[in-house]
Amino acid sequence: MRNQASRAIFDYWINIKGDHAAPLRTEIDPTALRHLLPHLFIIANDTQGVLAFRLAGTRICDLFNREFRSAPFATVWTDGDQHRPAEIARHVILYEKPALLDVLASNGDTQHPYEMLLMPVRSTEVDACDRVLGALLPCEERFSATHRPLVGLALEDWTFLTGAASHFGVPVTGDRRSIPDALRRLLPGRQSSSGRAS
């Protein structure tokens, strides 16, 4: 993760989940993340089984100049690049593993690298994870008001994240071990400097 705020959000999620694969929705304290709330969102399946926004922070809505509540998760992605991010989010829910997505945010003329965190969360009514707490933050430079709204996000790369302890201030690495074979076709295989996939 290149944005320190992304690290802080992931660190918070790690700490509140404890020994569980995912924290309860009721364990998330908005006041603990009050300075980061504009960058956060929650997605879950709607009554039609479509992965949709339950809420989206003001910064995300400002970037696209629209309200996302109840909108399909696919609407933030550019045409032709909508299926894979939704499938990744569904696997975050199914396998209760957080993921980090490298994305390009575009206004149609220029692009900036952003990173998206997807972290599984459980409702109090169910034992399994049923929603995702997400964050969308710029890697470096953010879009100015004069360069908005965005037309969509394009997926560049992604990986599952691992760790049982706080990672704040520490490089977070992807861990693809113990991932079901059915998921491996989704993984683009980042290459390390030694030439081995990480």
C-alpha cells in the first residue's frame, strides 16, 4: 500500500477482527475512522443478488459527482472492466480474505493511480461474511476539483492480503498460498525483482 491512510484503515480492520476472519459490522466505530470516512464505502448483495453500495463516503461521491447509495458496485468501473472487480469482491466475501486492488481513475482525459481496499465484514444476523468494507484512496496525486468528475475506474492488478497483527507503517505483502485453485485464474501474478510471482 502506498497511501498511509490505506494502511491505517487496514490496521484498524486487523485490530477489530481479532482472531476472527472478519469483524462484526457492529464492531466498526465510525468515530475511530472519522477523518477517513469520506473515502470509505460498504457493499453487499441487494434483494436481487446484485452487489451494490450500502453507503459511500462524500469524497467518493464527489469524485464521480453522483450519489452511490443502492447503486451497483459495477457502476464505478469503466465499460468492459466491470465483471472482474465484482467477482473479486464476491470472493472477498466468500473466502473472508481482504484484497488490495490497484486501479486507474480516469476523467476521460487523464488518469491517476488509486488503490482500493476490500475487507470482509459480518452482520450480527449471520455467521459468515456478507458485506465488504472498502476504501478508495489515491496512491500519489489526487484529482483536483477542476479535473472531476471521473468516468470510471480500471483494474490494473490485485492481490489478497494476509496478516494476523497490526501492519500500520509496515509494508503489507500479498499471500497467495492456501487460495483455492478456482481463484488462481483471477490472479494476475505480480512479478518480484527476482522474476518470481509474489
